[in-house]
Amino acid sequence: MSGRALLRASFVLLLIGAAVAAFAQQGVRVPSINVDMGGKAGQPDDLSTPLQILALLTVLSIAPAILILTTAFTRIVIVLGFVRSALGTPNVPPNQVLIGLSLFLTFYVMGPTFETVHKTALEPYFAKKISSTEAFAKAEAPIKGFMLNNTYESDLALFVNLSRERPETRESVKLSAVIPAFVISELKTSFIIGFYIFIPFLIIDLIVASALMSMGMMMLPPVVVSLPAKLLVFVLADGWATLTNAIVSGYR
């Protein structure tokens, strides 16, 4: 902000303050805003219905980020994208199919974790047996446990050192350090899987290119011949089932 803009803003605030003071001296009632939390005395965790709706809308607005960064979705969608690139079909399967498959595979992988969250946190909270703070703590534990089980020690140590904290155990690491460490570990794992996916298809491309060059067919693009060969090999190897089994069994 420039100095002139800052001066104008200060002048406007000064005029507003002067007007409020003048109204107060003349006995004019200045409107006030009162926010009622709607909770009972001694129960600060009990919020009114409007605030609960506001909290729910806030959670729903960041739900996509939560789904992507705290579940198996990141690894699955990246691996499926590598498969499509290795096959040489940038538009097949389409993005909607890949994202839909990744979403349902994520629900399958995260099923036990979500069930634990539902039993230990959501059911008691909806039954009004625990407060919202206790429900959040109980829901955080299984999700954090899932992320810690699939996070490399080096990545977790990186963010623990950056936060300049010394937690006694892995479970005592804050969620703000666990989430980025988990995301980096998922990216690393998905790239390793992608490397192994590309190797057989790269070999097929090299064989086809060498065969076409030896036959003197310089003008024929190798992709025209290698694509059917890669599709055939992928289908004969039952690629989708094998890949899905590898992805799902890779989570502990």
C-alpha cells in the first residue's frame, strides 16, 4: 500500500471515529452487534445452530483439500495418470473416469479408517455424549495413524525439524507437520511406481522403433505400431487388476 493510500485510509477511520464520538455526545444511540454463542453456562463447546451450520459450511468448503491431502487419493490418481501417459493415450481413459475410479478406490482403502472415525467420534457426538472438541480429537487419531503408517521417516523428520519441536513419539507429532510429510511421501511413492510402470512400455517403444528402422520404414511413426502392442500387452497382463492390487496392498 502506498503512503497516499495509507493516509487516506487513516483519514477515513479518523472521520468515522469522530462521527461516533459526536453521536455519543448528543445522546444518539449507536447500533451495536451482539453475537450470542447460544451455549449454556459452563459448556463452551455447545454452539448454537447457526454457528454449527457455519462450521459445517466451512468444513465442506475445504473438504476437497482434506480428501486429496489426507487420504490415498493423491497416490492413486497420480499412478493412474502415469499409466495413461505410459500407454500413449493422453485422453483415454478420460479425466472423469480416472478421478471417479480414484475416488472409489480411495473410499475402499480408507474404509476401515472412516469406520473407526464414525464409531469413535461421529456416533457419540451426534448422540450428544461428547463435545465437539472431544469428537475432533477422536476423529484425528485414526486419520493421523493412517498418515503416519504411510509416511517416510525422512519426510516426517524434515517437517519436525522445520517446526523446531521435539515430540517424544510419532503419535505426538502435530497434524500440521504430519499432513505435508504424508503428501510428500505419497508423491515420492507414486513417482516410484510410475517409474516401474514406464519401463515395460518404454522397452516396447524401443523394440518397435528398432524394428521399423531396420526395415527402412522411416516415415512410419513408431507410435502407430507401438500403441496396439502396448494395449495388447497391458490387456494380456490384466493390467488394471494388477495395478489396482498393487496400489491397494501398498497401504498398511
